[in-house]
Amino acid sequence: MDLDLDSQLEVQHLFLVNRMCRVCGEEKNLIADFYKCRKDATKISSYAYECKECTLKRVKEYDKRVRKRYSLGTCDICEKTNVKIVEDLCKECNKLVEFNVDTLQRAVLYLQKNK
């Protein structure tokens, strides 16, 4: 029981600590305004250097960029419908076009010979 009280006291002192957000430059409360990013909640270094508000803005912006890049549609190669496509190809077919034409022709010959 005594150890639990000690650990609670160690965390309590952090309620009085402020940190400057690296993104917006505002000074905010460490516990209330920064995400914990490591297990040991008693250390100041266990909390992020980007405030929760800036983190949420960054994640939402990233999500917008990712959604803009992907859309639902029909793949031009495999003709699957209602799949996420990038430039008219699904993820699997997009991996195929990373290879050069000679490699793909050899793959077709292999498939024809071994089917």
C-alpha cells in the first residue's frame, strides 16, 4: 500500500509542471495538455513535446492527405470493384507495376507454363 501512495505522490508533482509545445510555442500544463508517450508517468520525459491540440491537427491533416490520395473504384488491371485505388490501380496491382516489363513477361511465361 505504501508504494502505491509514493507513486501517486511522484505523479502529483507533475500537475504543477508546464511545458512549451514545440509546434505552437504555447506553454501548457504537462499532464492535461500533452499525451503520455512512455510507460513511466512519473518522469517529465514520458510526455510528448507536441501538445494534444497540435497533435490532433497534424493527424487530421495527414488523414485528409491520405483520403485525397485514395478513392474507391474499380482496378484497371484485376477489375475488382469497390476497392481503394491509387491512380486507377488497387494496392496489389500497384505492386506489380513497380517491376519492369521484362520481369512481368517472364512472370507471365512462368504462370502459363505452370498452370
